Amino acid sequence: MIARQPPGVLADTVDVTAFARAELTRRDCLLGLAALPLARFSVTAPPGPVFRPQAYGARPDGKSDSTHAIQAAIDAAGRSGGQVRIEGGRFCISDQLAIRWPGLALVGDGTIRAAPDFDRTPRRPMLEVTAADVRIEGLTLDQDHRMIGGESIRGIGAVGLRVRNVVSRNTQRAFVALGDRCTDVEIAGCDHFGRGWGVLVPDSRGVARVLVRNCRFEHPGDGSVGDAVEFNCPSHGAGQVWLIDLRARGYVGEAKNAGMGFGFARVRTTTLLRCRADDCEGDGFHWENGSDDALVLQCRARRIGRPDPVGGNGSGFIAYDSDRWVAHDLEARDCWYHGIALSGQGSRRQKNGGRILDCVVLGAGRDGLHLTAQRDFEISRCLVRDPSRGAPSRYAGIRIGRQGRTALENVDGRGSGNRVELTGATRPLDAVAIRPESLGVEIGATVRFGIRDGFALPS
């Protein structure tokens, strides 16, 4: 269980990269990623006058339509630089609320609920933020389960958006969806219980510097599509992303789509610290489409995938076509596909190197560690046990290859599920110890290799 922070104790300034660096004691863990950008998120000064929707006719009885009253309070607070306090019960709305005033705060312990007659135009949000330095804190946002792809909070041009200690329920599409020109966004201390995505960034322009920390994302596992956190930006890309102390559980999907814990497409820099994905049908952690630097520390993926993976999903950690992937202290347990997999997708792209340090794979349907088309890569102090459950004659404990080519020779007499398999290698990996008694393989020394120079061992 993730340690929760009560309202009001979030630090005024957060130096995210310092958190990640503090977890690493060996200098070589950060080689190739020494110049990580800093993320500093400062809290806006407390707003002035308080405005309450009740003064404009809202009734927190869970039945009356309070849309116009809450919007009137928001507009009044925006004109005078104040804050809107939502408290005292449940306020129903039938249409979206527009937050278009910079510096506005929407706070309180009350609930805003989408009424049964809420405008169900696809992807219509409950709260639409189109201004800078907006703060939303302490509320519960409850969508109607019949909404068509509705969003709880949507940001467009929302520079400096803060969403803190908010609870989201019955979400059909996304708790927080970030559109074009959203930068310096912080989502902290939130709980999401819904069928859709927790944090969703579709292919938006100009998204950068997003911090998500100390949040829990729960999916009911009923076959509806959704990922806990998804930055899906294959066309326009996204800037720096930091995920710290997050938990995703129960994300599943439909016939051709599987719910993932955390997914990134063309994100320039990702830093993940103490994140966990449990009981997800898709991959636990997924990078693709030329995502660049990734630093992944103390993360866990457990009970990932299903016996018949959807579209090859079901790996604990997987990166396609991405540069410089550095991992330290990861655990992949009971995954139906690979435990940890890095692939250059054939010859289209060759990576610029990376590291897998102090990682453990306990149970995998295919390869425990699967690496193809890597350049200047390093593996050190890793353990793989019980790999290749589905087809021992096809998969390996640790497979290191060139552009996906494989060999099937039996190394230790017990089948390819219990050995290290090398393809395109020029030297044997003598530092790799095969342990038949544990049905696993263990790397005790450092192994460095590259697809051009063959495989080299330290002296």
C-alpha cells in the first residue's frame, strides 16, 4: 500500500530529480542520463476572497441542478482573484463547468456529480480548464456511469495546473486529460476509481513537464478499455514526465486492446520512482515510438497479462524503439509475456545503450530478460527464475540477440527456458552463472555488450 499524504502537507517546492538521484549510490547507474532536467513545482500564493455556490442558488442535496450556480461562483471568483469553496454535500451538474480565469482555486471537501441528464456528448468534461495557474484540491468528482467517454478534468492550455487530493469515481474516459499546451502540471495525492484512463495525454501539442505523484489508480476489471497513466503522443511528442509513488491495479481491455499500467509513446524523458502495476492485462510499463531517456527505479510489475495475450501484451517492462533505458531495482513477477524486454523493432532503429541493474524476474511466460538490437548495453546483478512457462523449447531465461534473430541450441540439457541464449555473439558470456537447481539464471558480474562489437566481458 502506498503511503498517503494528508491534505496540506505537500511540499511547496518539489525537486523531483533529486528524489531519483537519492535512490542511486553507484555512479554508473546514471551514466548516459547524468543531465536529467529538473522539475520544480511551486505552489501559487493562497487566493483571496471566498465564494460559495450556495450564495448563487446551489443546493448540495445530490438532486438539484447546480450547474449555473457553480459557474456563477467560478466567474465571480475569477474576476476578483478569489477561490471557490465546494463543501457541505453533493452538487449535481448537467453540463460542463468552464474554468477560464487564471489563478483560480476550486477547493473543498464536497462532491461534484454528473447528473443523469448530463450532456453526454462524447468526451465532454465535467471541468474544463483553459487558464493558467489553476488549482483544484480536495474535491470528489463523480461521473455518471452512463456517460459516453466523459472526462472528469480536461486541460487545454492549462499551464501550471495543480490537481491535489482529489477523488475520481465512475470515470468513463479519463480523470485528467491534458490537451494542447499543457505544461508544468502537477497531479498529486489523488485516488481514481473508474473504467477509463487515470491520466491521459492523447496526441497533444506542446505537453511538457508533467509530475504525477502519490496517486492510486484502480480499474474495476470489467472489460472496458483504459490505462492508469498514458502519454500517447506519436505525432507531436511530449516533454519531461515524472511519476513517483504510484499504484495501478486491475486495468484490462477489449478484444484488441489491453489495459496497461503505464504507457509512453514518444516522450523525451521519463523518470519513474517507486511505481507499481498489479493485475493488468496489458503491459505493466510500456515505452514505444522513439521515446528517449528513461530512468526507472524501484518499480514493480506483478500478475501482468493473461494466458492468451492481446496483441503481444503482458510484459512486465517493455520498451520498443527507445533510446537510453536505465533500470535499477525492478521486479517483474508472474508475467504472461516477457519479464523485461527491450527491442529495436528489427533494423529500423538501434538504441544508444542503457543499463539493467539489480533487477529480478520471477516467472515469465516467455523470456525473462529479452534484449534485441541494443548498442552498448550493460546488465549487472540480475536474477531470472522460472522463465518460459508456456513453451520451454522456444524461450530463454535471458536472451540477447541482434535484430530479433534467435538460436535454439540446448545449453544446459534442461531446455531453453533455463539458460542464456546469445544470437549474433562473438564471445561467450562466461560471467553468467546457470543454476539448474533453481531453474533460473543469475548474473553476478557486469556484462557489457553491443550489436556491432560483439559481446565483451570485464577482465
